[in-house]
Amino acid sequence: MRRSKLQTALIVAIMAILLVWTMFPFYWMLVTSIKENNEIYSPLATLWPRTFTLRHWAELLNRTPFLVHFRNSLIISGTTTLLSMAIGSLAAYAIARLQFRGRSVMARSLIYSYLVPPAVLFIPLFQLLGALDLLNSMQGLVVAYLTFTVPFCTWLLVGYFKTVPVELEEAALVDGCTPINTLLRITLPLSAPAMVVVALFSFTLSWNEFLYALTFTTDKNVQPVTAGLSGMAVEDVFFWGRMMAAAAVGSLPPIILYTAAQRYVVRGLTLGAVKG
């Protein structure tokens, strides 16, 4: 009993340390956003503001295009997520169920393409988007983001679709369903946890992306939050209070989505790794 209590206390202590380690950056963003400038730039850092102020939040909303950037991020990430789910589900179903030459090579190519660092691809993507006249546009960012969200979505859904019993799809085909109707009415409803995981990861990857957003857009009217944050620094002057307020608001959508769909994320990741 004493050994069990010691183990429990040790686990609780480790979890508490990890919790503080994880939550402290969010706490520091919020605290910094409500401090006065003289306290922010003071060499003596304080864990709680001596003087409470909302001036940085007012400047963020009234003097910067942050709301425009936030709207752009929602549009870009939402569109990327929907397209990734549509393209990834069709590609994954073809790889998991259809028999055609080169299927295994295509499946491996998806993994290899996902593993390529974005820093290697941004130069050819820049040239491609320039040739298509998609630079400085939200459509161009969506196309660029699909290059890393679609391979991930397809790879995850292939493993999950293989766990769906083939007999259910065969019965639907016998009843007169087409392969597309079978996917829409049988496979996708049974793969709801995996679809939630795909949506969350696609949204998060596109929401947090910085390199493509900074390279492919210079117009503030189309830039997302990540690129807009970098524009709040003027030469060597950093408006930390304003930037921390923007970072705190910008981190809310992924946190809210993950909190709301946490149980689906765990279930989708575990079941999708059973087979395939």
C-alpha cells in the first residue's frame, strides 16, 4: 500500500510539472498582454502585473489589421480542411479498396511526400504559384497547404478504411449502390472518428503554418494570423504587449477544437493504427 501511494504521488507530481510546463507559455502571453510597457521592458520580470491595463488589446483591435488576419486564417484553414477531407477520403478509399497497378507505390509516395520538409518545397511552389497568378491570394495559400495536408489525411484514412468490414460494402454494392454511394453512406459514417482527426490536424497544420504564409503573401489584406504577427515588429522594435494579445487570441481556435473533439481524436488515432 505504501509503495502504491508513493507511485501515485510520483505520477501526480510528474503530471503537475508537465502541466505547468505546458500551460506557462499561455499564462505568460496573457499576463504580458495586460502589463504596462515599462513593466514589460523592465529587466526584472514579474509573474503578475503591477498595473493592469487593456491598452494593448485596444491597440490590437483598433490600430492593426488583426481581425482581417484572423478572418483570413479562418477562411484559409477552413477551406483547406474541407478540401483535404474530400480529396483524402477519395484517395484513401481508392488505395484501400480498389485493385490497380501501382497502388503500393502510390501509397508509399504519399508518405514520402509528407516527410519532405516545407523549406525544401517553398521555392518550387513559389514559382508554380507565380505561374498560376496565385501569389498574394488566399487561394494560393490553400493550394500550397494542400501539398502537406492531403498526404497526411490520405495516409491516416487508408489505415482506418481497412478496419471497416468489406462485407458491409459488398452488401451495399449488391443492393445497387455505386462505389461513391458506398463510400458516402457506409464507409465515411463508420469512419467518423478518423474524419474528425483528419479535420483537426488539417485545420491545425494550416492554421499554424508560417513559412508559406510569409513567403507567398505580402498584402496585409490576404495574410493570415501567423504572417500578420511578424508584421507587428517594426525594424528592431517589438510591441510585445500587442503581439502577446494577438498570439493569445490566435491560439484559441485550435485549442477549442481539440478540447471539443478530444475523445474522437484518441479513438481515431488508436483505431486507425490497428491495421494497415
